[in-house]
Amino acid sequence: MVEECSAKLLQAGYRVEQVPTIGNPADEILKVADTHEADLIVTGAKGLGAVGRFLLGSVSTRVAQHASCSALVVR
């Protein structure tokens, strides 16, 4: 699926770079965005309720709150 999306973005003229990492997802996303001087972070949201976000935390919420660039959260 990642390859398909990457190919579509490349055809549309965007620059695509896949960066597999291990660690806390939100922290790793933020590090990669800073390293590559990203203009925009696009992330999905599972749609956890308030209790789920409180207990599990939300990657998309943390990314949106701490990103040094714009962040788009898609449901």
C-alpha cells in the first residue's frame, strides 16, 4: 500500500522518501519531519474516544500539537 501511494505522489510531482524507523511513533514522526524540514505532516486518526486517547495516547494528537510544521489529520 505504501508503494502504491508513493508511486501516485511521485507521478503527481511530489517528492517522496520512505523512512522506516523503530521507536515511539509520534516522536519518530516528529524527528523525521524536523530532519527533512518537512512542510506538512499528513497522518491518520483511528477515531479513539476521549477515554481511549487518555489511556493509550494519540499519535496524531501529539504530532499535531508538537510539529514544527503544519499537520493534517485525516479520519
